[in-house]
Amino acid sequence: MIDGDFMKMNNKGFAISTLVYGLSIMGIMLMAILMGIMAVNRSNNRILSKEIEEDLSRYSQTDVSFSAISSGAPQEFTVPEGESGWYKIELWGASGKTTKDANGKVTSVEGGRGAYTYGVIELDEGDTIYVLVGKSSTGGGAATEVRVYGSDTKSKIMVAAGGGSGKGSSGGTLAGYNQFMTCTGGKLNIAINSGNYGLKSADSTLIGCNKNYYYGAGSGPSTLSQWSSTASARFEDDSGSGGGGGGFLNSDNSSTGGTSFIAGYAGARGIELNGSLSNHPGVKRMVQKVDYDTGEKISVEKTFYFVDGLMIAGVNAGDGKAKIERVVKKDEENQKLAFMNENLKGVTAITDCVGPGEARATKISAVAGGVDKAYGISLINTSSQCTRVNIEATDLDEIAVFHPSGVDYTCHTIKVNRAGGETSIKSCNSSITPKSETETPTGYRISAYQPDYTKRIPAKGNYYIIPVLSENKAFTASAKSDEEQQAITVDYLNGLKTQKWSVELLEDPYISPVAAQSPRGYEYKIVELARFRALNIMATENKERNRIAAANEFNANGRNATQIWKIESAGGNGTYTIETANEDFTTARDTGYIVPQFDETADDDGNVIIGYKNRVTERFKFFSIDYSGTK
């Protein structure tokens, strides 16, 4: 299936047994042999070979996409026999106040865009889940959901919120966003600070969003920890009202999008077995499993939870969509998904510190198996700047800390205690200024299934690359081969291969003759996964405002500095700079650092360009999309 081609899948076809797979393929191959003998020319054989290849591809499929259907009915997905493992699920909510032409094509979106949610969940053969894809409308956009039971609104395990009908009322994350939470990207103004790239508006933050957040949807909860009776009512209902966006909590007015949800996501409230909201992020349900030996269905209690979740507000225009893809096959009964960040193993305490005079953490979550191990444990203020929580020794899936949202922090650190002592899992390098970060309603998160971002990028991996100036956009290559010479842009996260990048350390001394690799010397190639073209400077020289493209395959026959990039950690705070290996164009200016250009008055607005180093606008977050290992 082509990535991004969202369509309804024949559920019975996907759930066909492994035995039928084998028999079908053997039958097709036998027919191919017979037809080959009887063929009168090679052309017939070539046509038949193509048909065989297509059938083999169809029967071995491990991913499926869903689009909105007219009935709005749940679309079923059942894990086939022998296909237990970890599945990546991505959802996009629908946009509000959306206009379409006679063919259903979106012509304008005047309301809020739908949210995006992502997570990896373990599913066993016979498990069935249901996908409800939200539709856009002239009112509020509907949420896109995954449920354990199709008709049970209390069995949601993932929700990507819909946008409201009001301008800027984006489908949200743990909070419903209104017009004061319009993420447009921090605009750059090259003229200020003596040519230094900086934020154009003093009212914007480093992630490009106004600091006014709106917790909950409509008249619901006003803070992350407040959940009123009206919030519970909107959780049980499944549609927004008054032009509001749908979501885990639905909005009740046009100025607000709904809220999103991921079971197991630190800081979220899950669902108890009786259907009530839980103080833990997992979702408990009684499920029917198929015993493939007897053919009988067995009723068992199961806690559903995702690991390595991601929520992004205000992304999707038009109807919602969904994708399910197996990323790791389960070969053994007790197999576990491998940790990428070993610092979350055996954690006994978490300490969060901020800069002088800044607000300490108000909540610390430590999640394992859908349970918040820190829930109900009092936070200890160990100093005027630090807060600590002690827990039983646990291998954690995720840690999240929450401070007042929309506030800039100058030097934020997180440490964990383990058997070997105290370890920093988020650093602050006092030699780097400015160090400013702005917290969103999702808090600051560290996952066991992401690399340790206090260190250099691993030698090889696949990522979304997200500028700190934009909470909901990522590096995007052109989708068309005839446009490959166009500049890389930052665009709303859509999950297509044009936004997925392979990052690989260059260890061949013929290509990267760095005598002793150091934090200033690590060199990488960065390749987009749609056409496998390498990131490069379009005009071949390290000159300010030159655009960045992905025009050609990586030159493995020699050193091509326009395709080689130094990726450096910005002081261990989870962000990185990307600098060309090309020589400086002029010694008068420290250029060569990639920045996204957000300035509607500039002809390169939205493009990725060469900029001046200031450690503000040229920083990026990497989000790994690899899950190859198990333990």
C-alpha cells in the first residue's frame, strides 16, 4: 500500500489465517508455472509475473490505512493468527468549518485543524480494535478514534481531536486549544539583533505559539488536574456541540477544539473497567480473544496502553484518517520491546529543577504498563528550584514533568536515581545562551523507546525532524520527482515518507576524514525516505539564506560537503543544531546552521535555509520512528 493512500480495508481479507496465506500463494505460483508452459510468448509471462508479485504483496501486507466513510460506522481491525507484535497507530482528527467542492476536495479551512496522535501498542493474535474516522464539516470537526468496542464510547484507547469551527480552534492535546493557541511558527526577522535570527514578535515563544493555553474543552476543566462533572459528561458523549471539536473530551463551543488521548500517555486520565475516568493513563476492558486451537472466544481482562506516544495540535485539514502498521513481530511469549534509553530502567526517584525564580514542577508522572507509579505520592520540594518524587524501583516506559504551560524556562534539568546512583536525563549547559524553552500542555517527556537525547544522535536511525519554532510542523521534502530541486519546507505533520528522514553517521574516512570524532565533529548524511535523496545546499556554498533541498542521491564515491551535516547536541537539553560541513562563506559571520524561515513577507517563507548561529532558531527536536529491537 502506498504510504498516505488512505482507504477502507477488507477486514476479513486482512484477518485471513497464515495457512490460507500459504495455500493461496502456492496456488498462485502453481498457476504461474502452468501458464508459463502454455504461454505463446514472453509478454504473457511478464504480465503473469506482475500479477503474482501483486498477489504476494497483498497477502504479506502488515499495514492498513483507513479513511472516513459515509456511514461513520466503526471499521474493524483484527490481528491475524501468527501476527502478534507491536503496532504503530497514527490518527488525524478532522478540521472544523471546512468547505469542499462537489468532488469532496477541501477548498478552505476557516476553523481549527485536527490533531495528530501516534503510539506503539502490543497486540496479540485475535485482538480486535475498531477505528472511527472523523469527518470534517461546516461546524466542528469530528475526532478520529480507536476503540476496544465499536459502539462503546468508554472503550477509547486513542483519540485525535477535531478542530472547532472558530478560527484557530485547533484539535488539541491534553488540552483543548482555542484561538489563543494558534501555532503558526515563530516568525524570523533577520534584521534584528545585528543580523541574528530572532523572534519577530515579543508575544511569541520559541515554539511559535501564544502563551495562553486553554485546558479542557469548552467550559470544562481549567487546569490539568481539575476534572469536573461536565468533563465526565463530555467524555461519555461522543460529539462536540455548539461548533466545538470532537475529542476524548468534546468541546461545547466553537472557539475550542477537543482534547486528544493516548492510553498509557503520562499525564492523561485513562478508563477503569467500569467505564469511569481513571487516575492512571491505561484503559481496562474485558475483551474476547480467539483461541485458534479450538476456535472458541475467551473473555479476559486486559489493560490497553501505548508506549512512546506523541500528540500534536492543529495539524490536519479535511476529513480525518488513520493508519495501523506492525513495527515489531512477537516471536516469543515473554518478549518485550527493547529500551532505547537505559536511563529509565530501575528508577527509584525523579528530580526536576528549573532556573532561579521560576515555577517548580506541579506534577511528575512515571508510567509503566499503563500505571502512573508516581500517582498519590507527594512531591518533595528539595530546594527553591527543585522538586522530587520517590517511587518503587521500576523500569519506566515514560517520564513526564509538568510546569505552568506557556512559560519560558531558562535552565531546566531532570535527574533520576537508580541502583548506580543519580543520572541526568535532561541537562542544562550554562555556557549556551539563550537556553529558553516553553512548555506546552503535554509537559516535558522522556521515553524509554526514544534515544537518550542528552547525547549525540545514534549512528543510524529514522526520524521526524521538528523545529523548536514550530510545535506542529516537520521537515518535508517534495512529493513529486519533478520538484526535487525545490527547497525543503516545514509543513504540518502528515506521516508520509516525505517527512521521514534517515540519519546515518559517516564513518568511512574516505568520505568523512575526521581524525577524532568529537561533539563538534560528528558528521552525518540525512536522506528522505520517499525517494532516498540526500539533504544538500542548493547553491553549493555555505552562504546565508541559501536554501536546502533533497535533490540527489548521496555521493558515496567522495566527499561532497554540501551533503554532509554536523549534528550537535545543544547542551544536552534534547535539541540539536544541524550545521553544514562546507567551509564558511565568510569569516565575518558564523553561518552554516539550518533554520526554518517563518516570515510571511519573505519569498522563502516556510523554507529551510542556511542561517546564522544563535542557538535559538536553529535548534531541532528529533523523534525516532524505529522499533527494531526486542528484549
